[in-house]
Amino acid sequence: MAGRMMMTWRFWIGAAFAALLGAAVPAGADEGELPEPDRSLVYREIDGVSLRLHIFLPEGHRRGDRRPAVIFFFFGGWAGGTPRQFFPQARELAGLGLVGISAEYRVRSRHGVMPDACVSDAKVAIRRVRELHDELGVDPERIVAAGGSAGGHLAACAGVVPGFEPEGGATAFDSVPNAMILFNPVVDTTETGFGGDRFRPEHREALSPCHHVRPGLPPTIVFHGESDAVVPFENAQRFVRLMREAGNDCELVGFPGRGHGFFNSPAFRKGARAEDYRAVMDAVIAFLRAHGFLPVQAAEKKALRGSGRSDTTEREVLQ
């Protein structure tokens, strides 16, 4: 399957619908200045550091709403990076009715931490969004974890890797997301993957998502450049295969000829391809619709009926 886009027909149909409808994409999503969040709040204070969630709200949003939320974690090799990376994606999804959130977490260059601390921060971020669901106007049962590279590793760890919660972290709200969207994620931190030399030896397998796949994990979509020279494409293929073998819903979208970070918005990274950003976001939107995080558009239903498909076929296409 390498060497071409790998996406099931249902996602191609969903992406085509999103493109047909314009996907309600706000101006500036693909180019221009980065959007700014509508609010931010501190979700964790640790070792003198205040970590914030940067929040993008949909039109008409109110406290007490039950909106789905997507929490993005930036990339930077657990050593650097900025939550501004995912401001365009968060704003675009807010324009579709979700709450878009880009989270800060501690990194080595600024805070002197190892990757296990990054994972702990990500889990706390998801848990805090659930705890604050009424204030934030989000549905605690429709929380998506997303991220790129090391940030994709954090999102995957939240959904797959047990433990690494803060001490005394028992709570009525857990940190496992209801779905995962992973962009060239680090999913193997052992000698067959990437980044293990940046981990404590005892954490290389303990924090490797490929080594913890089991039944009952959240539905997942993985985007990966097939020419990625940083995180091997084979790692993404293996993770998806293991997820499917365990009975989990997991899709891989490979981009031929693309390397690491191909999914970025041109508003964040100069030289990023707007067409790649658009293709990725159309597939993200299709995935969110398929799993109940976005409503099925009336125009999509009309198109299905016009094609002669039954209601049963419609459900098969959009689930």
C-alpha cells in the first residue's frame, strides 16, 4: 500500500463532500496571519510553571453548551515548539461548531524535563477539559486528542499508554480521549522507532504506543508523509496494523513524496503547501463527521439520496 494515498473509500467520500461544501472554511485558514484564540486559561501549575490552554470558540458558543472539543499538542521533539502551530486548525474547527484548543506543555529546552513529563501534562490537559466541561461549554464524552510528531506521541499516549498520571491524580474525570487525530506521530520510541535516546531507559518501551495496543482503544486517523526522514513511515503502518488487528477503528492516510511536518498551515510555516493542509483538513473533517463529532450536513444527505443510496448505505458511508 506504500507509494499511494491509503484511505478507505468512506473517507474519500467524506473528504469529497467537505470539498464540495467548502467545509465552511474561514478566511485565512490556509494563508495570512495566524488567528488568535478567543480566551486562554491555566490548566496546570507545576514547578513554578503555568501551562495554558488556548481556546477557539464557535459562533454563538455559551457556557453550559455540549460542544465536541479537539485538543492539539504541538511538535518539537519534546524539546521545543509552540502551541501557535495549531492555531489555524483550531480556528477552522471552531468555525464548524467545535471548541478548538491548542495546549501548552513543558519541554526540555524551556523547563528541563524529559518526555514522561510532557505525557503527564497532556493527560492533565485532557482531564482538565473534562473537569471544566460546563465552564468551557464542551461535551466531556466527545473529546479528541490531536498532535504532530512529538505532539502526536502525546496524543497517542493519552489514548493508548496507561499510567504517567500525576501523583494523587485520581479523579472522576479520566484522560483517555474519545478519538485521536495523529499527524506524523512518534508511535515507537524503542530502537525500531524514533526518539528513544531522549527518554529515560525505563520509559523507552513504557511510553511507546506500538507496545501498548489492545482492544477497545479510541477511533484513530493517522496522517504520515511516506518520505518522512524523521519518523519512519513504517512505524505508522505498523501502529495502524496493530490497531486493526486488535479490532480498533484506525485509518492511515499516507502522502507520497511528503516529509515531516507536511500538514502545517502556510500561516504557521512559510513554504508549507496549502494543498496539503487542505487535503489533511478535509480528511480530518470527514473523520470527525464519521464519528459523531460533527453533524452530517443536509447537503451530504441530499447527495447520497440523489445517488440512489439507501439510508443504511448513508450510515455506512458516514460512520
